[in-house]
Amino acid sequence: MDQPGSKVVVGLSGGIAAYKGVELVRELLRRGLRVRTVMTASACRFVGPVTLTGLTGTPPVLDLWDASYAGEVHVELGEWADAMVVAPATMNLLAKLANGQADEALTATAACMRGPILLAPAMHSRMWLRGSTQRNVARLQQDGVAFVGPTVGALASGEVGIGRLAEPVAIADALAALLRPRSDLAGLKILVSAGPTIEDFDPVRFLGNRSTGKMGFAIAKAARDRGASVTLVTGPVELADPAGMAVVRVRSALEMQAAITGRVPGQDAIVMSAAVADYRPAEYHTDKVKKAGSVTIELVRNPDILLELGQSRTTPLPILVGFALETTDVETYARDKLVRKKVDLVVANEARVGFGGDDNEAMLVSAGGTVPLPRMSKTALADRILDRILELHSERKSS
């Protein structure tokens, strides 16, 4: 849960997503946090400072040289706040922060922060994927700065890609995690699979699915933040490698099977959130198959990685977690998977609710019963899943 009364500085830099920074301020106030704001000159071109004054009761800090501020306002804010969040954080702002520039109110405040800093990037895909941006992100992560997003979605240009600002609720959840540091998973090793698998038919065509990997990445990040040693095995996704964990990139179901089974020994929990393809083409064509009327493609079954893990397990650990993405009879299919695949927990949800988005509405199905959960961000759901894994792990260790 959030820490009511915590003091937070919200920074807005100059991007079209600045209006969501205003929504974030409202969300933090709703959760009982005390908020002050700081804006770049460019941010003021997108949202009016008076809006933030009306929400928080205090004018945003706009200028280090404003004579109405007594003393050094950036130093004061850095001392006052328990944490700082910047939403949106533009490409330009990331570059400034990574290189220690503090030439205006927002960057100077960040430089004076005693508490943690959370950045929520938002920019065009080409800007986010630019090598210089990724180097700046890596440097900031090495310096202990936390990130949430960006996500894949519709951009201001009308294109679809990575670079969209995370939703305000997801940003608030990530900030809440920074305000309540936990180490309850310290000493545990957790392997997480994420994303789709791609099954190639010829050099240009493949079978796949629409999994984004967001849920698996959220679980891996939350486990890392709670002290676990994390390995993330992911299929092709448009998400940057999270810092602070081992990341293994794979393409096909067979590659994912090899990557996971070779890393099972010593794991305390394995969370199979990946959408592994059930079938693959029986034959791979080394040259592009030309159009010639109707085509029949013979498919063969891929290995069921979770089933193999459940059947081969001879000790109480690792805890095995599966996912059930269904369109009907969600709990029935989830409980069947729980028993048939000999796993400890199944996270079940309807495809229409959680597939591809930033939120999810799931139920946790185990031998002890079913726990339905309300709609929440995938970041928040990740913590609920890890809470249950920790409970199961403690039960196994004590039995």
C-alpha cells in the first residue's frame, strides 16, 4: 500500500504527454500523498502552471531565479521530499540528468534529491531507441534512478510503437514501491519467462501471438526490487532489458525450453508468464515460399514447458507458477491447468481484460482456493503474485 503523508516532488518536462503528469498529481493526491511540483519552461507550453497550483495549493517551481522563493528552492525541495517522480521525462531531460546538468529548476531539484528518483520517459520510438538515449538510461540506472515505462501504444505522431508514457496509475504504483522498500525476497532465486515465442515458416513469415511481455517484465522488476536474484527469459518484445537481472533473449518455443530447463537447478520459483506457441510449422523453408493458390501448412506440437517442469519436479521447490489466458470459464480452465500440470499457482484472466494493456484483472488459483483480484496495474498485480509465491515458499520450507 502507499505511504499516506509521504512528500513527493512531481516534475513535468516538455512533451505532449505532460497532461498525464497533471493526472499523476491528482492520483497521488487521491492516495494521500503531499505533492509539490516543478516544471521546465517547455512543459509550460503544454499545461498551465495554474492547473497545478489549483490541484496542490502551491504554485509549481518554474525558475531558479524567481525572487519570491526564499533561499535556494531546489535545495529546499530536495530536503523536503521523500521521493521525486518526473512524468514525462523527455529525451533531452534524460540526457541532462545522465550527464549531471542542473541548469534549470527541474534538473537542479533532481540533483539535490536525498530520496529516490523515478523517471517515466515519453518520446517517439526512434528517440527512445536511439543509442544515445539507451546509454543515458543505462547510466541513470547505474546511478540508482528507477524507471517506469515507456510502453507500446499510439504515439502523438499517429504511429504505434514504444515510447508512450506509462499510465498515471502505473507510475503511482511504481512510486509507491520506491516509498516502501522491501527486501522480503532477498536470498531467493526466481526465473521469469515473458513475451511471445515466434515460430518461423520461412525467412519472412512466422506464427506468433500478441503477447507484449508487460506482465512478465513487471514480475521480474518487482522481484528484483524486493531483493530476489532474477533471471528473465523473454521472447521477442519491444521492451528494454531491465537492469539488475540476467536477461536471456530467445525467439522460438524450443529456444525458450532450452533456456529455461538449463537454469532450473537452484531456483526457488519459476514464473511462466510467457505465451509460448502451442504449435510450430513442421517444415522450415529456407527460401521465401511463393504465392501459389491455397497453402496447407502442417503444424506440430511444441513442448509444453510448464507441464514438463511440473512432471519432472522431485522436490518441493521450485514453486511453479503458470498463467491461464482464457475467453470463457476462466476459473475452470485454470484449476484444470493447476492439477494437470502439477503446478502450485495459476494466474488466470480473461483475454479481453489484460491482454496487451497496462492493467489486468486476474484471479490467483491454488490448491488452497481461488482469490479474485480487482482490476489493477500489472505492476501492482506483480506484487500480489510475488506475495503468494513467498507464502507458498515459506510453507514448503517449513514442511
